[in-house]
Amino acid sequence: MKMIKGIVRPEKVEEVVDALAEEGFVALTKIDVVGRGKQKGLDVGGIHYDELPKTMLMIVTDDENIDRVTNTIIEKGQTGHFGDGKIFITPVEETYTIRTATKGV
């Protein structure tokens, strides 16, 4: 199992979430975040914005679904401009459902 954290532009979130749902990935966590990438912020009209708003989507899935999830996030989240976001993939050792105390996804 892997956790995929996709950090995307706020204006692309619903498009990405809807596309993930169409692919069968309906369980996710959505968190509003701020940050900056390699460009260290953004200059607009003489004003420097050090950190920009983003949304992080967290999805836990089986290893065989990683390409489907990442490709969907990239396809629907990409604008071709700086600040489109980043995807991080990390291993998940165990999961538990709190309500039932059941181990596993």
C-alpha cells in the first residue's frame, strides 16, 4: 500500500477530485495548505508572494493503482505553468478504521 500526496492548485481541485472519483478512488483527504516551490514564490505587478495557496489531496491505495492515481492528478491538475504542484508517494505499513477497530483499508 502507498499514500499518494498530491499538491495542486486550488482552482484545479474539484476537477482532480471528480476525475479520481470517476476512476473509482472516492476515499481521500483534502487539506488547504500554503507553500512555495523552486521558484521561491511569485512576483506579480511588483508584489512578491512568498507562499501560495495550494490544496493537498491524500489517497491511500494498493501499489497497482499508483500509476492510475498519479496520471489522473497530473492530467487534471496540470496547467503548464510554474506552481502546478507536486506528487509524493510513501509506503503505508498499516491502516485501521477507528469506528470498527478493523485493521486494513
